[in-house]
Amino acid sequence: MGTNGKIGSGLLKLVQDGQPMTLGQQLSLTVQLSIPAIISQLSSILMQFIDASMVGSLGAEASASIGLVSTTTWLFAGVSVACATGFYVQVSHLLGAKDTFNARSVLRQSLTMSMIFSMVLVVIGAAVSGPLPGWLGGEESIRHDASMYFLIFILSLPSLQLNMLASGMLRSSGNMYTPSALNILMCLLDVVFNFFLIFPTRTLTLAGMEITVPGAGLGVTGAALGTAFASIAIAVLLLRSLCLKSPELRLTHEKGSFRPTKACFRNAIGIALPMACERVIMCGAQIMSTVIVAPLGTIAIAANSFAITAESICYMPGHGISNAATTLVGQSIGARRKDLTWRFANISVFMGIGVMAVMGIVMYVAAPGIMGIMTPVQDVVDLGARILRIEAFAEPMYAASIVVYGIFIGAGDTLAPSIMNLGSIWAVRLSLAAVLAPKYGLEGVWIAMCIELCFRGMIFLVRLYRKKWLDKIA
């Protein structure tokens, strides 16, 4: 680890300086960047797991109220990720070319444009928060809690946007440690806030002593507030690390304008717009999946929500490796090193498939125990375990699609991959789910998902190994 939490800084300098790298050095750098990124992704999912477990103790209806709107929260988070990506990919290329002055200029402009964008999302989200649960087909008994959960999420979206932007900028500079450490802290803060906000004042027995623990007793609303407060605190710390401490990107190097320029905006749109459209349409597909699941009843909604959270633990390592691949590919392209770009792409893909294959085996074996942690309702546990075991078979190919997508993002190549994602989920997953759900229930929906993820992984690998995406590198 280098200064200011920068991991593998010496090896990244070899990339930027055009120096030769051995296979061992390439593997070492990939692993060094991947491990903290994986930890960061796992901590993020662990936070959702904790929310689900704490709320799950309140009963199936409380869990279903969060599960009902979860796909819509992913929609808003997804377009926020796309916005951040449009800027930090530019920074990655500039840092790879050792142009730190313009990298800091992009950072300043990104702060302005990201905040404007997130406030537009807040207005839209707040406007639809009331009728949303009804639109999604939720039962009357869960609509109020679902609406409140979504509204609080939306009001905290600017802090989430800053979190994504600052994390991406730091990763682009090779600093994987700081975003990872702070995301772990966010997870811990979420536990603390939830502990006091979800449950009412109660008496706990600790080492034979009875202790009165104060609590707000807000239930689902408390879970949303806990996550929001944790997100705000971490956004502040990430911005401090990025803008005041980062050796390459801190804004104290020189004075500069935060006013957006046409060139920066145009470059950001070129990267972010295909991603944003993809996220909107893909999350629209996930919302359609929710509409398919909702008529199956509260037990199915809760099992579906918990299983999605549990499965996330398996695929988050893939996203961590994908983040590392984005950094490595982005900096290699900025340094105009086509050969190194290709080698990092291969290393990342094989690592992602291997790790997620192992995670798939673990998920298959441990499915009942994982579900049992999140809810005491046995019907939900049984159904959730069955669908998790279906999904376990898709994990290796899902890893391929996740990591290859990260490679393409690092290359600034987002249009074709976005179209591939959209075609796969709409043409394969939703059509199969619509056919299988009436006969096989929730298990039919997850069989469709498994088939689609395997198909998606294959088409991404085909595009990767055709190498046309490498043609833009001189």
C-alpha cells in the first residue's frame, strides 16, 4: 500500500510510464486492486443484508414492503452510477496519460453536474413515491411502508450520488483502499442507526444484566433512515479524501472553475447516456419482474426480495473485480498500451469466473441457512432456498458478463454492451418468466433468470474475444 491508501501505486506507475510488466506483476496488480474493491462491494451488500434481516424480524409484510420498491430504488441508483461513470472514466484515461491538471478539471465539473442531476432525480422520485406501491401491484397493507421507504431513499439520493462519484474517482487513481474502508464503515454505521431506529425501546439481557435500550420503533421507516444517515456521513468522508487528500486529484493544487464545459459534458454524455438508458430499461425490466411476482402473494414477494439480497453476496466479488478491471483497462488505454489492456482483460475475466463459481457452490450448499438468517418465516425460508439453488448454476456466466462489462466501461465503450444487456433481459428473461411464472410460480421466474444470465455471459465473452473494442487504441 502506498501513501494515502493507494494500493499498487508502484505497479500502476509502470502502466503509466510504459514500462514492461511481467505476468506476475500483472496478476499482483489485478489482485491488489480487486481485493479492496470486492470488500467494498461485499460491505455494500452486507448493509442490505442487515437491513433485510432486521426488518425481517418484524414479519413478512415489513419485508415485502421493502422488496416491492427495491427494483425502483435500483433504477434511481443505477442512473446515478451511470452519471458518475461518465466522469470517472474520463479521469482514469487522463491519469493514465499523466495529465493530472485536466483530470482535476473534470473532477470539479463533475461535482457540479452530478449534483444538478441528482436533484432532478429527487424531484421525480418524490413525485412518484406516493402512488408507486400501487402501480407495482402491492397489497394495501404494505403500501404505506413501501412508499415511506422509497421517499426517504430518494431524499438521500444526492449523498449516494456523491458517494458513487467520489468512490469512482478514487478508484480511477488506483486508490481502492479508501472507498473500501469507508464503505465498511458505512455498513457499521447502518447497523448502529438501525439498532436504534427500527426497534422500540426494549430491555435486553447482557451477561446476566438487564439493560434498557432506547429505540424509535420506526420499523421500515427506521431502516430507510438508518441507511440514509450512514450514506450522508460516508459521502462527507469520501469527498474529504478525494478533494483534500488525494495526491493526484485534490483540488488544493490550484484554483479552477466548477463551471461545466461543453467538451467535458459531451464526453460524459457519450459514456453515461448509453449506460443510463440501459439502467432505466433494465430496471424497467426488473420492475416488470416485480409486477410478475407481486400477484404470487406476500410470501413470494418476501422470498424474492431476500433471495435477491442473498444472491448479491455471491455476485458482489464479480463487481469488485469488474471495478478493478475498469481502473486497469482505463489507465492502460490512457497510456496507449494495447497489449497490456488485453492481458489485464483476460486476467480479470478468468479471476471473476473462478471466484464466482466458488461462490455459487457456497450459495447452493448454504441457501437454507442464509435465508434463515434474514427471516424467521419458514415458508419464506423454504421458497427462498429453492430459488437460490436454481440461481447458483448461473454464477460463472454471470461473472463473465459483469467483469467484461467493467472492461468495456474502462475502454469508454458503453453503447454496444448496454444494448446487449437490454436485449438479453427483455428478450430472454422477461419472455421466459411470463411463460413459466403461471405454471411454476416464483421458481419459474428464477429459472428464467438463470437461463438469461448464462446467455448474457456467453454473448459478452464472444464480443470480448472478437477484440473490436480494442481498435480505438493506437
